[in-house]
Amino acid sequence: MRALVQDRYGSPDVLRIDDVPTPVPSDNEVLVRVKAASVNARDWHVMRGEPRLARLLDSTTFGRTAPKVRIRGTDFAGTVESVGEAVTRWRPGDDVFGETGAAIAEYVAAPEGVVATMPAGLTFEQAAALPLAANTALVCLRAGQAQAGQSVLINGASGGVGTFAVQLAKSMGVHLTAVCSARSAELARSLGAELVIDYG
């Protein structure tokens, strides 16, 4: 299969399309034919190997001179091609989306628990843009124990994680203040911010 790979850290020039073996799903994995994948800030950090401290702190992702996994990408959407022997939740032909490593490829093998049914009405491209940023926003709001009636401030409200955080916080019924640039103020308001602060 074709995939976006890298063999050393650096600028986007280190990335290339290459032929690599198609993954074989383990007992608890699904093999997904990728129809769309998205790029996150995480991918940029892994590509560059930065911050350098991450190379010491996250040995599952970062090697000394190159990432541990050659194939880039985390978020994907596609159709289940095959399933491992222990998988009961998914069948070939199911349209799914999720978050796992090596996603910018024609196929990705993912643990069955990290994929979900594609939301009705979304394209594969739209679904592939959700997992990492939306999950990060949800984890942060849950960690902060956001509840209806509370006041919440979201810094970086117009970025990938921030736009999801604004929408999720609004759905929780909080009083929402967004911090972003002046040019993104209308976006933050349209997503549910009651008050917008220009960080400039």
C-alpha cells in the first residue's frame, strides 16, 4: 500500500509517499480502508521531533533520530475491510472513524475500541477532522469538571482543539468566555462564546 512516511526528523521535505506492507490486524484490531485522514499539530511535532524534550519523555513515539512509527497521521475515516478474530463490534463494510497511529495510508490497523461509527450526514473528510482535536477538548473539559452554570474560559478558542472546546462547553450549559485573535472573534461567537477577548 502507499503511505506518507519519514525516516528522519526535519521539515516537510523529509516526508514522502512510499510503498509499505499493508498492516494485518491483530485479534482485537480492525483493518480500515482509509478514505480520508487529517493533519494535526501532533503530526507536525512528530515530523520535526520537537520539542526535543519529547524525545526523552515519550519513547513510544519518538526515537533519537526519527519517529518510532515511520507512517505519519493520527485521525482517519474509512470503511472496515477486515476484522481480527476477537472483534465482535465491527464488520467489513462498516463506515468508521477514529484515532490511531500510521493513519495517512491506504489502510490502517486500529484497536476496535478507538474507532466509532461515522456520524450520520458527515463526509469521510469531515469525520477524519474530528478525533484528536475533539477528544482533546472533551478530555480537558471533563478534567476541569465543567458543569452547567459555571464560567469557563477557553484560551486559543479558534484553533483546532479550541473550536471543539467552545462547542462542547456551550452544549454543557456553561457561561463561556473565549480568548482568540480579533479576526477570529466572530467565529468564536458563532460557535457559542458569550464573551470574546482579543489576546492582542
